[in-house]
Amino acid sequence: MDEHDMLLSPAGVEALRTALTRARFTSNGIADRLGPQATGGVAVNDYRAALRATEDRDPLGTLIRVFICDQTESEAVVAAALAPLSVAEALAGGLVERHGDGLRAGVDLEPYGDEWWVLADVPGISRPGRPLHAEHVLGIGGATQTLIGATVRRPVDTALDLGTGSGVQALHLSTHARTVTATDVSPRALRFAATTAALNGQDWELLRGDMVAPVAGRRFDLVVSNPPFVVGPGTTTHVYRDSGRVGDAMGSELAAAAPGLLTEGGTMQYLANWVHVAGEAWDERVAGWFAGTGLDAWVIQREVADPMAYVNLWLTDVGEAADPQRMAAWLDWFDAHKVEAIGFGIVSLRRGGHADPVVRVEDLRQRVEPPMGDRIDAWFDRQDFLRVRDTEGLLAERYRTAEGLQLRQEATMGDEGWAVDRQVLAMPHGLRWTEEVDPLVLALVGGCDGRLPLRDQLALLAAAHDVAVEELAEAAGPIVAHLVERGIIEPAVG
């Protein structure tokens, strides 16, 4: 896209940036102006304190009232806040719109970080009764934040954002990628993304087309996507939500495209929904997406919803909750295809060039210590460590337990005192896994202080439990590999 495919002219974007910077309309600037109480209220859509704090309607106060608190203000004060951008150009670009005897926000202009702004459509909740545009452009929501947090942030030469929407993922990619390419099927979304890029002084390659079509034959070091992943009969009413694919085909389609998109060592990460079908193991079904790709894959399921809750969520999201026929048709489709639940999670793929790619599909519902992207990157590193070591190689290493590793016990009081029923290793940091272990594994992990090779530890345990060391070593191999994969024990350095 060229520079004219924006909401404002290039000069208008420059003028808007000047106005926003001059007023300190940034996350920190707003927090400083409002104070903790009003800032906390704004986070839960309680604008009372914020409105009291901005009654003087200086430029920052006016911008807060219009773009944060969704107020209608007089043209004169809005003009003063936006200057040097003219009200005429702001109206023409849809930045503001006439409402009653004043002006209100026409777009969601969101300060993001202390130096960024993201342009998107006004959320539907702010305009009840007004249907969402078919090409509605989402701002920074929960799914967006999930992908931002999960993305691996290693420096790369080339990065691709599939289905860029407002451009927020591309904005983050620009911090660690030399060049950024972004695609979207919606010309309207690309106008918003182009404006977001220009407003933040960024230069992205923006291409129109359905998902990977515009970049056919090209490869990238990092690919991210928050696609229209909602599953159902394939009906398309809103492009941010509906892909036109039936069921969860979007997730499998991206998996199939990944080998052709990634450079050697490249990573692809995307959000997806998948169906849980009666009589089928959901994890095996999703693992099938990656058969034959040659890629290492880690799929983590973060949420599960029943069909009724799922349909209610997405109908409400676009203001269709009052359409019983639409709900019935969607639920009937789930019934016909024996869908019991819908999972949501993160798919992370890496092109490692290995003949034996690792595919893991698992539940990870617990709260994870951020940033999730660092945890995912470390998981792939652990796979590389495990891949080049057979059982003998694993036992030759020295290990330490994860920082702060805890032992939790459940016990029952009996005639002879407490009897331990269950012992669980718990990681208070990182991925916060818990793992039930037997006394022998507990002793093995307890001895991981980085001083002795694991084989020497096994020799001591074998003698203490009167078992052959080779027998114990053979049993320990897969257990050690699992503990390393989980990050419960890690190779000692130095």
C-alpha cells in the first residue's frame, strides 16, 4: 500500500503526532494526569474520577475525555486539542464524528506504551445499538495481548504478521525485526494499519489478500498471526472473527502453510480455536495438523468453552446476541458435528531441520509468569538439548533443580500417624508446572545440586534401594527427559 491509503494524509498524520506528543497523550502522561484512582476506574470503564480530573478541558484533558471516556465535546475545544491537525481533516478521516452539538471519537485512538498509539474501530460496547461494520477493525483485546505476550522476541531480519488488523502485532515486531511485512484481507484494516504505522514512524510492507496468499513463495524468520479463528459452519459476517473456513480449518490451514513460510530456524506462532469432538482425543486430533510438516510444534490449550457459552460470547461480541435463529443455526452445526467443547490456545512452530520433529499438544491452564514468549523460546531450546542426547547422554549431565522448586505433600492421619498419600513437585515461577512423583523420583530430583553427573546419583540410589544400576538407569531415561522438558530440572552450567 502507498502512503495515501491511510485515514489521514501524510501531513495530517504528522500533525496528529505533534498534537498527541505535545499534549502528552501517552499511557504515562494520562496516568500522571489522572492519578491512580481515576486510572484504575478507567480500566473498568468507570470514568467518573477521570471526568472530574479533566473538567478544565486543556488539550490533554480533552483528548482523555474524547478518546478515553467517549465523551462529546464542543468543536472549539476539540480543535484546540488536535491542533495543528484541522477539524476538517479529522472529520474527513473519521478520527472524530459529529454527535449532537459537538464532536466525539470516530475511531479508537489508544495510547499504547509511552510512545505508541494504535488506531482501530470504536468497540461495539461503546456504541450500543450501532451494528459493527463488516470489516470492523479490533483494537487491543485479550487475544491480542495473549499473542503479544507469547511471541518469541529474538532479533530477526524478516517478520510477517498475517491478518494484521490495526497493526498492533506488527508494531511489536518492529522492535526486533529489521523488516516487517503485514497482510490483511480487508482494505479497511490495511488503512488502519497503515495509519498506525505512520503515526508511530514505522515503515511496513502492507499487502492485501487472504492470509498467506500475498506472500506465496516467500520465507520469513518469524511469522505471527491472530487470525479470524472462530469455529462454526463457515458463515462470514465480520472479517475479524469469521474466516469463511468450516470448523477449525483455519488452524490446520496455517499449520500446513508454515513449512513454506519459514526460513531455516524460523518460528511461527498463532492463536487458534479447535473443536473437542465426542469420541475423539482432542490433543491427538490437533497433533494431526502437524503430521508431515517437519516442524517442531508446541500447542498449549489455555481455555475451554462449552458450545453455548462460545456462541453467546461471539454473538455478543458483534451485537448479534438477540438473534435466536443465528444462535440456533450455530448450535445445530455443533450438534451435527458432535462438538462437545471448543479449545483456545497458542500454536508455536519451529523449522529446525530435524528428521524427528517433536510435537506436543497439552493443557496449560495455570497462570504463567510473563513473558510467555521467553518460556516458549526456552521450551524449544530444551528440545534441542534433548534431541542430541540418548539415555546415556542424559545421565552423563549434571543438573540443578528449577529456581524455588517446591515439594507439596498430601497426607492422611492414621493410627500410626501421618501417611503420605501424594507428593507433588511445584514450580512457583516460569510455567508453574506441577508434577506428581514417587519417592524414588523425588530422591533423584532432590540430589540435583549441579555437582554430580546423574549417573553417579543413580548409582547411590540403586545401592540404597538394592536395585541394579542399569535397570534404574533404563527406567530413569524417559523420566529425566520429561523433567527436563518441563523445566523442573535443568542442565548445570559451569
